Amino acid sequence: MPIRIDTPPDFPLEDMVHLAIATAANADDGGCEFTYGNVPMVAYSQDSVETLVAEWERKDRLRRDMSVLTNGQVAKICRVASRTAARWFDKGLLRGFRVPGSKDRRVLVSALADFMQQHGMPLAWLETYEL
């Protein structure tokens, strides 16, 4: 039977990894069971903890990459005027789509990240923005 670890939802990922590795190592082959980001995980070794956490991070990145941003959010992240972000979109420099039945623009986070890299903007601006 795995050892259960209960932590608050905002528990830092790095601390969770260290705690899970230490618990799995001392669990007499029972492993450890824990929840991170509302995702239940069971680990039996350091490798399995690291594999589970890597999978969770990959899914979280994918969820974030598939999120959409408004023109105003793009402008705020890139630290430009809203009209500048709209021009990038209208000129085809920034990939996205218009909301059907309106003139509103939407941009995938992954498309904005590509745009920022191509134009020498720090990705830290995007990474620190709360979606």
C-alpha cells in the first residue's frame, strides 16, 4: 500500500518532487501516492516520481499553449499599445483568429511565444503573465 502525501494546492513543485522522492525511497516498495495540481500520482521510485512530474508539466504546458489571449492581453504581455498588437495581427505577423460574428481577435499562447522569439522579446514576459 503506498504512503499518502497530502499537501496544499500551492505547494511548490520542486518541494513536492523532493518530498515524493524521499517518501518513495523509504516506502518499502509500497511507493508513495500524492496529488499535484489536482492530478493523483503514485510513485514507486525516484525515477517514477520524476517521470510522473515531467508528464504533469508537459500536460500543463500543453494546456497553457492551447489557451487563447485577447488583443489587449497580447498588448499587455508585449508591453505595447493595443493598436500595435492589432496591427501585428492584421499584417499577419502574429497568427491568430477572429471570433466569429465580431471583430475581436484571439491569439494562441504558443503563437505569441513564437512571435516573441522571432522579434527578440523576452519570453519571461509571457511566462510571468497569469492566464
